[in-house]
Amino acid sequence: MLPRSGSRPQLDLSGAAIHGNLEDRNPTILLPNQSDDISHLALDIGGSLIKLVYFSRHAEHSSEDKRKLSTKRRLGMLNGGRRSYPVLGGRLHFVKFETGKLNECLDFISSKQLHRGGVDSPSWRSGAQPDNIVIKATGGGAFKYADLFKERLGVSLEKEDEMDCLVAGANFLLKSIRHEAFTHMDGQKEYVQIDQNDLFPFLLVNVGSGVSIIKVDGHGKFQRVSGTNVGGGTYWGLGRLMTKCKSFDELLELSQRGDNSTIDMLVGDIYGGLDYSKIGLSASTIASSFGKTISDDKELSDYRPEDISLSLLRMISYNIGQISYLNALRYGLKRIFFGGFFIRGHAYTMDTISFAVNFWSKGEAKAMFLRHEGFLGALGAFMSYEKHGLDDLRIHHLVERFPMGAPYVGGKIHGPPLGDLNEKASTSTLDHGNLNGFISWMEKFVQKGTQITAPVPVGFPVTTGMGGFERPTAKGDILRSDASAALNVGVLHLVPTLDVFPLLEDPKMYEPNTIDLDLNEYKYWFKILSDHLPDLVDKAVASEGGTDDAKRRGDAFAHAFSAHLARLMEEPAAYGKFGLANLLELREECLREFQFVDAYVSIKQRENEASLAVLPDLLMELDSMNEEARLLALIEGVLAANIFDWGSRACIDDFDMFKKRMLADKKGQPYKRALLFVDNSGADVVLGMIPLARELLRNGTEVVLVANSLPALNDVTANELPGIVAEAAKHCGILRKAAEAGGLIFDAMAGIQDDLKDEPVSVPLMVVENGCGSPCIDFRQVSSELAAAAKDADLLILEGMGRSLHTNLNARFKCDTLKLAMVKNQRLAEKLFNGNIYDCICKFEPVHLT
């Protein structure tokens, strides 16, 4: 295990989650429980590149009001000594600089005050000058440049072993991030879910300036078994000498337009254009890299830089792939993970390495790549601070998000944007706290939008070498690299408050999305979302008072979300395995990124008030019915209120089965606790779900209303729901007594008339947040509050399209489940049920049948 240094206070990383697309070289990570004086920076200073991992706070902190404390106490969450964390806390960011531009790196650190805890830290705000600042660093530059860091920043670099850091970073990522590893063949990316029980052993190939090949047998158990001095530094060094390129990315971009057949000697050149079929070599196989230049009577200037760059790239990539496979063969390993900044998410490089491994292993070994390749050492150095809680981290603590790289964190403007990492800090740092700086950067983004939406091009079809491996046609002319593409910058959020929902029947087999998005589905839903975008922008701007500032942010949001959609249209796998639920969540995250906290706030308030005004009459009408008629009216009411329009028919109608369980069986054993997942504000929750909850309470069932942690469209949130319940309770003794028992109402409600002579109830009505801010829900990541509430639940009611149709229609649970939804989309109705718009589902799944 990594040695833990006592030179800095404890680093607590007890939760993690990526906020970035799944092909990123530098997604970012969230650390919610961090002391103010913790070091916020670690470095990996290599011969070619400097990699930084730094922490930034997130200003959102959930308040522990009386209601939440009461709920947690009732759910037993305050008895085990477990610390309560906010849903969002902090993030780990990943940044790189060329080592030759070290001063730019130092300017960047200084401008953001990363060595002093960041511009939001108490020491920075107070103007205090901490003494003896120690920063963790690895790589040869940690020794070479230690004096310069001391002179410029007043910090000491504490050196960490390079191999220790490399392996620790890789193990953490493979253990903790759901879509960290992927394969890349023939231009196609496929994400690989790693079985934690079958992770070790594996081969880790770190391709930096040189190449290290490491056999990893477990956490802290590894050995460097091989390596080569021909690596990224070789490619860059020779490339600079031969092409005059000024940066690594420029050299890679040249390779996109190259044709190596003008430089490399191919098998066909030797055998008159024919294959050497006897030994399985096609005419396009590279017989000798740069071999044609021997016989050509040409000078260096006579060769195209593009062809030189491509030939160099192939020569080095093929050899790295072959050497890696031979080592895997030596130790009997089938999985090889490649990382390091030579790869940097470049599709052409990954395909070349993958082909080499596949070719030499005859398909038995698999080359896999890491989304955070290049940052393994820096991440390992960051983890090497005093005990940080990473041992307790689980995959459900990490949340994937998809920012545009806007430099807005925790209510203040921070710069530079992650997409502009190669710009000098002195010119790219924004005015902290000045929103105009944020918008100015977004205007710059809009101007560059056509470039950053281009996919990673995979090169023109040319002869490539081994076995006639042909490249697909390029889809774009701009190399999408981490030096310029804001869309490629991700954020990894660590959220310790998230848990796996304990009532999932089989968490390993659970898939939230009902429909996988193929290209046709993408086109359809992208059109739906694009057509809806102007109306959403209008609502978002109106929610902020229609100010000029809100209008500018609204325009920026529209451009940013459109860029996301265009990016996904070009490469659907860019953000990993993406379903409709992920697409809807992406929209909500993008809104929040541009500071639109709740675009539907005024609409929700208006609809809640209108619905509460008619609630007393509805309750009186329901109370006049017999039990069977009332239950039918309640279920119909939930479905009708979900859209203000009763549907034409039921696609799935299990009402009779549910009625039997509720009425015929309840005398023997009524439900103990029901979790009701509510959907929209207004009539949906007030006239639909609250009356249904009231009926369950009347029968002696504890009821937990589950709502969003953050706003999404017009969905009601957990913060809004207690106020709605309190208003509803003014007209109903059942609701009032249950709300008082559940801690939703703490006053005696003096002055409230109680004309209804309801029987007293002792069962509570509670509200918990679900841990997300999306119209859908992924039960692999729910709030710890919801997970605690589920432990005694024997009935789930999932209501609305997002939670019971777009997601979880096919999900199976360990208790009785009722799924209610009205289908508000014709295409979805046809695809799922061969039905029509406004058809309904009432799907009851008793536990004994699942």
C-alpha cells in the first residue's frame, strides 16, 4: 500500500463520481467531506508533460433542518455514528501542461491559489500566509524542479514513488468508476464493466516519454516486468525534428491527414503488390517503417510532414502493442490496460495498439484503455496524502456528469476553463465572482462550437501495416484533443451520500434504461429535445426574472446543449453507454451548469396553488365512496393528474391484482411501509399521489414520499414537498397526524380548522430525497436517506414516465411494486406496447411473482 505522509492534514475521499464524458483524458472528481486546510493539489512531473490533479469545493450543502433530522432519526441514520454529507461536495480536476512550459503551469497554480487550498479556502479569504506548504509530487521532475517550485510558489515538493502512484491511481479508477475502461477497434469504442472480484492480475502499460510495463497482482502488489525507451517522447522528439511541430497535439493532428505508404516499405512493395499469403501477410503490411526513404533520392523537405507523423505514430504504436502482448503472454495475462499521455484518447493511436495486440495474440488478448490515462501518477500522488477513506469507496459513490468546461464552481467564477489548458494563466484566468467573465468565455465557446463538436477523426483510408488493417473514413477535420476541446473535459464527483438501492432484486443485472439508443432513436430524440429547446430557454430565462444576464446565460445554455447533442450524433458512444435517461439528465445538468437552478419554479408554484385549492373537494368526494370504488378512483386520479388528460386505454392493466392485495389481503397483513416515488408538481402530486398516500395511511401503512434532490423540469423536489404536505394537511386530519408523526409538521398548527372527524393514526408520513436531479432514476445510485427508508419497505410505487417507463419498466425488486404512468409520446407507446399516446400502464409486480 502507499505510504501515508503525515505532512498534511487528513484527506477524505470517501466518495467519488465522474463529471465528464466517457472518452475524456481529464475527467474531474468530487470530495464532499474535506477539511478546509487540506492540500488541494498533486503533480506528476514527467519528461514531456506535467499532470495536475486538484480539488475544488462545491458550495451546495444540504441543511440539516428539523424535518431531515427527524426523518434520519426515525430511519435509524443517527445511531451508527455515520457522518452525514451533502449530496454534492467537491471535485477532482485533471489538467496538463507541457514540461517545457513549466512557467505556465506555475502561473496556473498561482492564479487559482491551488497550493493554498484554492480561492475559496478560508486561508485565502482571510489573507493568511500558511507556512511550510507541502505538495505531493511524483515523476522525475519532482526532483529536477523542486527548487523552482520553492522559489516561485514557496512550496516544498514531497516526492512519492512513481510506480506506487501509477498503480494506486489505476487500481482506484478500475475499482471505483463504472465506465473507466474501454476497448477501441476499427474506430469503435466499447466500454467494459470490470468485475471487481476478477480484476487481478492484469498488465498495466504506461506510455509516457518512455514505456513501463507493470504486472499488477493486487492493491499494493505489483512489479515492473519490462519496458522500452521508445515511447511518447520518441514520437514527439523525432516528430519535432522532422516536422517542426510546436506541440504534441499538433503532431497528432498532422497524422490525421497522413499516408504512410509514401514512407513505409510495405509487403506489397517487395512482392509486386501481392500478399505474402504463405505466412499470412497482406500486401499492406508494414515490412519496414521508413523503409522507402532508403531508396528514394529525396531530402527531408521532400516528404509531407503529415506522412512522416503518421509513419512515426504507427511505428511506435505497433511496437508498444507487440512488446506489451509478449509480456502478457509471458505471464499468462489476457487483459492489458494502456495509459499515459502518448495515448491521450487519440482514436488512431488506440486502434493501432489494439490491432497489434489482437494480431499477435490471434484475438486471445485484449487491449483496454483508461479514460483518465495520463493522470494515473498524479492521481496516485493525490491519494498518498494522510488517510483519506478511499478504502471504503464503492462504485455507487461516483456520479458521471457532462459539463461544458465552464469555469463556474460553487457560485463563483473560476478560470481558466479546462478546455484552454495550454493558454497562459495570466491571459485565461477570469475575474473571480464576475459573471461577465463566465459569459465571455461562453461566447468564445460558441464561436468555436463547430470545431469542438467534431468527433475524433480516425484518418483517411490508407494502407496501415499488419494484416492489411484498413482505417475507416474520417468524420471530421479537427483533432478533438484535450488542449482545445471543452467538450472533452469531465468532472468526477465523489458523493458518499449515495448507496445502491437495497430492494433491487439483482443489482449486478440491473439496467435502468428501458430503451437503448441506436442511431435512429438518437435522431428521433435529438429532434424532440432540439424542438423543445427554445421553450425551455424561455422558461429558464423567465425563472431568473428575464434579465439581460439571464438571457445571455440562456443563449449560452442553448448553444452548449446543442453542442452536446451534435457531439453525440457524431459519436453515440462518446459519453459511454447512453440511454434516454442519460440524455434527459444531461439536459438538466447543462441547465444547472449555466446557473438555472429551477427553470419551472414559477410554473410549479402556480400549479401547486391551483391544485391545493380543489383538494378539499376531492378528498370529500373520495371519502363518500366505498373502499373498492375509492381505490380505483385513486389510481385513475394518479394517471389522469400526471397529464391533466385521461388516457384512451391501459397498455398494462394489473389493477385487479393490486386491488386484491390492498383490499382482500390487507386484513391479514397490510403493508408495513410504502415508498411513493412522486413525479410532477401541481395536480400530479397534490391531486394524485397525496390522496393515494392518504389511503395507505388510513390502512395503517407508513408512507415515505420520495422526491428529487434537485429540480428537473416541473418535478417536485424533496425541499418543496413538506410545504405542500403541510398545506394539504390543513384540510385533512389523517394527513396532519401522519405528517406530525413523520416530522413534517412540528407546530400544533393552531388556528387550523379540523372539521373532519378522522380516526387518529399513529403511522408516519415522511419525505426523503432520492439523490438525483433528473426526471428518471438510477437505482444503483440513490441517497443514503432513501436506502435507509427502503430497508423496512414492502411496497414501492413508481409514478410517471421518467421513473417507471423511460427507466425501471423492466426492473425487478425484492418487494411488491406498482408502476403507474401515462405514455405521453406516440413513438414510445408504439415501440413498447404497440399502443397510442395517452395510453396508461398499471403494472403490479407482487414479490412472489418476481
